[in-house]
Amino acid sequence: MGVLVVLKEEVDPIILCEVVEKLRDRFPYFYVKAIPQDNDLSLEENPLPMTVRNTWKPIKLNSEEANFHLAAWKCEGKRLAFEISHALTDGAGVLPYIKSAMFLYLSRKLGKTFDPTGFRLPGDEIPESETGNPFADLDIDGAEEPMYVKPPISDFYRPKDGINGERWFTYIKLPEEQLIQYCRDFDGSPNAFLSVLLTRAIRRYDPDSEKTVSAAVAVDHKAMLGSEDNYRMFAGTVELDFPKDRSLDDLMKSCTMVRGQIMLQAQPENSLWAMKQRKLRYAQLDQAPLEMKLDLLAKSAGIVRWSLFVSYANNRSFGPLDPYIEEIYMLTDGGVTDLGCEVSCINHNFFLNLIQNLPSDKFTEAVLDELSALGIDCEVTRKEPLHLCGIERFMN
């Protein structure tokens, strides 16, 4: 996963290198390497510099090219991006690091002094809530099955043409005011509204399909269990379903229905139950040889589980840095679905990263048609193949 930032001036890679190294003291948990140990993997400090490449060409993390880090930076023109193993963190965990990097970079590049309030900067004391066990006080083993657990849909919609092709990112910019006004008028939230809109786009793209569209909406289990600051990865999903016979013409009714499905599943008891299930799965894996574990995890990561996903890392501002930032996009491979949408917001605009593995633009055009039909202004700012770093596998 990663974050892409577009600045108003060309990126200076030398200053970026200095900033990345300076942040090591404030974010030591991102400057690590994975070490095989006792039939498992452990993380240790990596004293080598984190790489900063003046190219968009991907490399392998956990490799010599990446100095064996599990994260790397790259820049090209006005764009820069940070990419990191999703096993380390999630969107909520990585955004504070990006904000701090932009604070230091723009301070140095522009020769300006910004208000440091709300930024995690070198010299700060790192609180226990950020790096400690976020669930130390929870009774995970005693968790009981929640009132509602949605059964998964096995026979869900998948595009009929070109699946398993090369993945593409399409970056779309639209006004925050317009989308939020629709959410207010039609009882939606950005997640609910975009889930409905993308499903309507699928029906427009493939009107003859009778399959149920299954949508996954990302949730932050840490936040639901009271841990707002911790960097560790503990994202999950709530699942929505849209049978073919369920009309989506009434936008308010559709958004209300989706919000109900989300609220029913996005409860602390569901998050605690998800943690217990994850703990049980890892316990079952514990006795397997390391290579078998890695194979199982790799295969699991590549299984398509839903028709589409929507993920909104909730951040609306970088404070005093906003005037110097043009765009921001969240990045992910999205291998668990054929279609996906990463959502971010800054400078009074939403930025959608539409992810697909289809050979044509038909689905993207369907999404743009849906936005246009609702009177929402939108602009495609760029389209490109997926260029995210992969992970170098451990070999015997």
C-alpha cells in the first residue's frame, strides 16, 4: 500500500532523502527489516537508509534494492509516493508519517516556518499509545460472537471480460462540497454513497448480469476498539450486497440501506470478534514451516473475495501545508477484488483512485457517467498501470 502526493512544485530528491532519514527517530517502527527467527518472522531496526528513487519504476521491498526495508519512497516531477508493506500498517497508521514528511520537506524546500501543532516531529516523545499493544486491556479470548455476522457471498459478480489482466489506477478529482451535499441530501456517507455509485456503474457497465454485487467497505478495527493512535495494521471490512432485483434508482433509499448494513457490522463487538478469529487463525499457522506460512499468506492475499471495495482513510487537511499540495491519493494493489476505489480528501476536493484489472475503459466511463448524471463535476487527472513495490520472498 502507499500514499501518492502531488505538490505544486517539482520534488527535490536530495531534500526528500534528508527528510526521510531525519524521520527515522520519530517513526522507528517503519525503519525495520524482517528477520526469520524460530520458524517465524521478527522485525528489527534497519540501520541502512530507506531508499528514495527519482523514478516511478517499482522495486522489491525486503530486497537489496530496497536496503532490505519494508518501505520505500519514489519521486518524479511534482509527484512523490511512499510505499510500505500492508502487514506493517494501514491508511490510518501511515497518514501521520506522510504529514510529518511533508511538514519537514516543505519547511526546508520553501524556507517557511509552519505551525507544528498536530504533526509528529523529530524530538517529540513517542507515546505508548502509538507503539505499544493497542489491545492489552481487551479480553480477546473471551469475545463472544456478535449479534450479527453477515455470511459471505460466494457466487458474486465478477467482470466477464478481461479479469486477471494488468491492474490500472485512474485518478479522479471531484469537489468535496458536491459529494458531501449528496451525502446530506440522500442520507449517505462517503463510503455508503460511493458503494452505491460504483454498484450502479457495474450495472451500467454489465446490464445483463444477474449476479449479486458484493462490496467490501474498509473499517478501522483499532479505532472501534478505542485505539486511535497506534500504527499497527488492523483494518478489516464490512460486507454489503446488492442483488440484481434490488433497485438502485432511489438514491436515498439505497444509501439508507447501505448505511444500515455498515452500522450493523461496524460495532466494537464485531471488531473484538474479528480479532479473536484472526488470533485463532495465526495459532493454527504457528506450527507450520516458515515457507508454508508465507505461501499460505501469499495465496490468501491473492484470492478475490468481493466484486469491489471502497476504502476511505479519513483525512481532510494537512493544516498549514494544504496550499502547497495539489492532490493526494491512497494506493493499494487491491488484489482481493477486481474493482476498487481508494478515497482521500484535501483542499476541499475528494480524490478517488479507481483500481481495476480490466483491459478497457468501459467501467471507468460508467463511473464517470454516474457522477455526471448526478451533476457532480469530476476530472480524470491521470491514468497509469499499477507501479507499486512488490515484496521479495524469503528463500531457503
